[in-house]
Amino acid sequence: MNSKVIKIETAVLAILLTGMTGCTQNDTSASESENASANDLHIFQMEPLENGQDMPEALTYINSGYEDDILYEITSPELEENTDYRIFKYSQSCASYLYYEDSIYQLGEFFGGLGLTSFASADINSDGKDELYFTFSWGSGMHRAKAGYFDPIKKEPVIFSDSYFDRDWIIVKTDYETLSLYTAEMVSSHQEKTAFAKMAMRSDVYSKAATIMFQNDEIILKLNDNL
């Protein structure tokens, strides 16, 4: 299974989390996973594609600067079926890239964080083409989560100015007009080779932090009033 948000019943989630152990200092331990509460309702699973596909030549020239860093394609089935977006992420540095119409675009910052943590496509501005929305985290000493989107018309990534500190965000599709951001934490089995290219993010139903919507002719991120 590739990257996607799963709305999951508590019993099934408990089974899923029981088999996961941590891979960084931000991970949840196995014992904590076993005690997952009934509020854990959203999981974003990031996995490399099982079937090896040709790597775009332009990506082979990118050097992350990390030793033994492997670049994996993590495009989800939904993106494969409905868009021309292809997403790639390095296993060690967390650097993430979008490949679209023969060009490469970096998807947010990554140093000191998890890099890309979730993504989804949606036509929020109703211009006939799905934007690619994504969340990421970075920050050595001050961990911060941010969100942005890639505009396929202007062919450029846009990063929202708001940040959330000390936790991560994941995107949850709510309807055809809005997307929701939930605070999340990583729960993932440690696999040295795939590392940050294969991980799961979880959130609970009460942790909604923001909404992405179209308002006054622009796509905006609106934080919850209690933040």
C-alpha cells in the first residue's frame, strides 16, 4: 500500500500500531502504540513503490549530501491514477521532490525534521487542475511543521506562512472544497535502508489544527482559533 490517509476503526488501528517500533527520537515506542486510544483515527502511510519504475534522469543529478542516501519514489495510487504528479523522497536526508512535466520541484525544507510527512491532490480553487498539497517538517533545535501546495498552472510550489512547533502535520481530505490539517506523530518500524521514505504518521480526531480553503480568490491556510 502506498501513501494515503486511512480512516480506520480503533480495533484495526490497535493491531497496526502494535507491530510498529520507533526509528527516530520523535517516534512512539511499541508499548505506547499498544495503548493507542480510541481517538487515533487518521493514519498517513508512506511507502516506496513496490514496482521499480524508471527514475527521471534529472533526479539522478541531485546529491543530498548524506552518505548512503537512497532516493525512492513514494507516489500514491491515487496520484498515479488521477494526476501526472510523481513524488520522490530520500531515505536519510528526508529531502523530497516533485517531478512534473519534465521538471523537478523541491517540496519544502527537511534539515532537522522529517521532510515530507503527507500529501494529497485536490482542486481547491476550481481551475480544472488538481493542486498537490503537502506537509513537511524541519528545524534543527526548533522542530516546526509547515504546509504548502504545488500550483500546476503557475508551475511553482507555494508555502503557507504559518508554522506549528514541536509536532508534525498531516493532510486529511474532508470534502471537495477544503482540506484539514491534523497534528500528528510518527509511528514506524525502523528499516535502515528505506528509513524516512517508509513511515506512518498518526493523529487523533480531536487534533485538527487548520483548514486549507479557497477564499477571496486565493488558496489560504486558516489556523484553528485555539492555536
